[in-house]
Amino acid sequence: MQMLCVAALSSILVCAFDTAEFGAEEALERMRHGIPPSNVASGGQNTEDSGSHETLTCFWAAIIRDFIAASQFPTTFAAVQPRGLFDATVLQYGQQRKLHEEYYSFDVVADRREWIPPLIK
């Protein structure tokens, strides 16, 4: 398994917090608006070949949404405590950089601009 890069892992943790705090739809919107400037701030670009990726953003938002729904954290405060949601998220997904490959039968990374729903799972 390959560990997620720091930027991807940070995005997943932010998504986990936002999902727990604001709900899945608001979290996805926050990710859509937050990732592009974050890429630029860290020296990246948002082009056809790099930066924000709509399908992977939506994919991970759905994975995190389902993970939180299956978890039993009564409040956001409980979720952010040690051994709470953040730790559980890192333990569950921190080494699953290519998890999307289990859900798509083609190279989904090639198309960055629009959401493509999973085809396999």
C-alpha cells in the first residue's frame, strides 16, 4: 500500500471534520472551493494535468461520509479527540492512496474536471 501524500491526507482530514461538523453536502462544497487555492498556496497549479480533481474529491467525500455514518461519535468534539475520528480516518485510509482503483475499471485520474460515479463498487 502507498501512503497518501501530505496534501491528500490533509484534504481527507479536513473533509472528515467538515462532514462531522456541517454534513456531507456542505463538506463537499467546502472541499471543492478549498482545494484549488490550497494547491496554489503550496506551490501547485490547477490545470488539466494537475491540481484539483473533481472525481477524486467527490469519491473521497463519499468514502468519508460513509465512514463517519458507520462510526459512532456522538458529537464533533468527541470525533476530534485523540483516538477519535481523525485518528480513525488516518488509520483506515492513510495507506490507501489508490483506493479509487477498486471502484473504477479505467484510469479515472485522466479526467480531472467532472464527476464520474464509481463503476465497480
